[in-house]
Amino acid sequence: MDKLDVDKQFRDDEGKIDVLKLYDAYYDCIFRYVLNRTGDVEVARDISADVFFKVHRSRWKFMFTGAPVTAWLYRIAGNEVITWQRKKKYRPVALERELQRLDILPLSLRGDLREEINDVQAKVNRNTAFHKVNKYVEKLPNKYQEVIVLRYLEEKSIKEIATLLGKKEGTIKSLISRGISHLRRSTRTEKDFFLQNGLLVEASPNEGVNLT
Amino acid sequence: MSIEPTKLELQAARLGEIELTKNRETLRLALETATETCTRRQKRKRVVRAIFSMGVTLGFVLGIACVWMLQSHPRPAVVQVATNLGRVWCTYSDASTGGNSVVWPPESTEGQNNFVKSAPGYGDKGYAIRFKGTAGERSKEGFIGVSTLLGPPCPSSGCTGVNIQKFSKIRFKMKGAVSDGELVLLISDATVSDSETSTAATLPQSVDAYEAQITDFVTDDWQTVTLDLRNDFQFAKSNNTNKHRKVEAVLAAAKNIKWHVRNAKGADVDVWIDELEFF
């Protein structure tokens, strides 16, 4: 297959990127990825919306060079997440605001959207293990965060991750290995802190991040 | 410390299948609207661009056509000169160089414009250019005359100027009387001031390059004088200081034309000119 045939299904009649097709194919992936990295459903929804609006605004300059289009999506999403993590006050372009701008948000629908977000957020909050892991993962450098989230929280294979991020499989393996090492170091440091301050009774020498 | 506990912990943290169905659909609607709006705007842009391109192309084609027409037909049919190009007319005489000639309308001596048109013009309509007076005998060659500037144009005052090289002939109506001496039509390519108020007094020494004898055309009734610019004019004999130049060069650089009465030795002169045109 010609490398320029990659993502052929996402091209419109003029050879430009078809945002709606891309959205249908990858919205859920991007939303879950951002949610796994932020733990906040509303932020994940808004960042996901922002990713696709950015793609929409930049579609005329996107060139199909053979690199997978998903690499572009995940890079935009990753950058948005980093901005959000660095400055929690930062809010991506809220979906509601964009809907109001486009004049397509009936008031009746607004309540439904909010309710859905609350329901999903409650579900996320119930998973305490996720929050514990998320606390450590978000301290990792971005390049490790993205591979660890995709590998362990989204259960993607090495090959899938390589395709999504447009990187070689060897690079992904290496990043995962280093990411795990970083994670172990950070959990150990925290564990030591808790032990030194009498906040944790050591039950087993090899407990890792199980701090409870 | 083994890596496995960390991995296990990570696996336990999986959120599973989580979907925002309503939000997802709403966002899709927003994207769809944005795309449609953008597509409409792009189409409008394309139409505007196409119209603009067509306009530019049409303008370019018309421009080329104009250039072609000008090159193919460098001599327009007729251009009226007399009094309607906005250039001043002025009289002159040898009085300014010590002679005793008298001319009317009065010469300009300090840059003012004293020239007046006379009525009636040819066919008893409008005005004509008239100069009259007495050619003096004091100076070696007593002379009087009337002159008008051909160029360069003065956009500030609306006068257009005329490049007579583009034409083959000059034609005008003339009547009057020259009792002695000779009347010549002079084409001068002297460098003159571009000022629209330039008069004989402010003109530098003219270089009268080519001349044509028109004395015989001065009669009591209006006569039509037609002269070929290239064949009926001769290099001015009186102009001893002037090196011979080709007629084309003089026509290209022509700045003014003069109706010039010379060697009149005290004769009375009265000349009317109207409907001057190059063609």
C-alpha cells in the first residue's frame, strides 16, 4: 500500500480531511484517552470537543504525508491535557460555549448533557484504584503518560499504540518500560514518606503502589 | 521491587466502557454545523474569487486590446486643439527685444495672461484666435505672432496636451490680412516651462525647427489650411544657430506651434484662426 493511501477513508472529495468521518471513528477513543489522563469527565468532554474543533479549523492545512491521522489527534489531545495539567484553571473551549456560538444548543438539551456528565463522573469516582493511579501517572512526563494510559488503562496492544501515535513498536516498548520505572520510583518515594511519618504500616516489602 | 504489582494496580484502575452518548451526538451536530457554515463560506469565497479573477482577466484582455489598437492605429482620427486643450495662447512681438512692433491681444510681460479670444469664430459661431497689430521696421526682422503650447500635459489644470507625432496632418481655418512680409506656421521644440501660465515673456528662447509658408491662405474669407506635418514643413532657414534635426524628432518633442509674421516692415497684420485640429 502506498504510504499516501494511509487514512484514505478520512478524505473528502477534494482530498482534504473529512472531520466528521474522523469524529465518528475516533471520538470515543480520544474521549476515553483524555478521561484516563485527567479523571474529570467534563474536562475530558471539552478537551475532546476542542481536539475536533481544532482539527476542523486546521483541516485545510493538513497534508496526508503517510503519517497516521490518529497521531495528529493524539498529539493535539496530549498537548491540551498538558496545558490543563499545568494550569488547572485553564479550560478548553467548552462545548456549551461552542454550541451557543453556533446557536444549536436548546436549553432543554443543556440539562440532559449535564446529567449525563454527572452520571459518568459518579461512575469514575467509584473507581478508587483509578484515582490513585491517576495521581501518579499525571506526574510522569507526557511521553510516558500517553503510552502507559494506552497500554494499561485502555488495553491497547503495542502494535495498536504504535499505529495510533505514529511511532515504531520498539520505541513504544522502550517508553512503556521507562514509564513504569518512573512510576515505581515515584510510588516508592511516596511510600517512604508515609512510612517515615508513621502514616503507613509496612505489610509487605514488595507492595508497590498499594498504599492502603 | 517487582514491576508486576504496579501493572496489576494499573489494570485495576481501568474505567471500562464509558461513553457520553448525548454529548457525543451534540458535539457531532456542532461539528456538522461548523463544517456546513464553513463550506458555504468557502463556496461564497470561491464565487467572489472567480468573479474577481474574471474581472482581472477581462481587464487584462481589454488592456492588451487597447495597447494593440494604439499600436496598430497610432494616429487617432482627429484631435481638436484650438482652445479646448486648456493650453494658453499668447501673442508675442519683437518689442521685447527692442523692436517697435505692436500686437493685440497684448503680450504678457510679467507672467500674466492677457490673451482674449475674439468673436465670431468660423461660421459665425463661438470664438476664434485672433492676433493683429503692426510689424515694426526698427529691428532687422520685425515680427509679431501668436503661439500655443502643445505639451506637456498639465493634469492639475485639466489640460491634456497633445503629442503631434501621432498625427499626419494639421488643419485649421484661417482668414485675415497680411499686407506685407510672410506668415509662416512654425513648429517649435523649445524646452518650455510646464506651467500653464507660460507666456511669450516667460518662455525660454524658442527653437523654431520646422516651418511652412501659409501667407497665401490669408484672405478675407475663411480658408481651410491643411498641411502634412512631414512633407509640407521645411527645416527653418532663419534658424542659423540650430543644427538640422529630423522632422520625426522635432514632432516627437514639439512643444508649441506659432503663427508667425516676419519681414513685414511696418505692415498691418490681422489674422483669425479657428478649428485647429490634428488628424
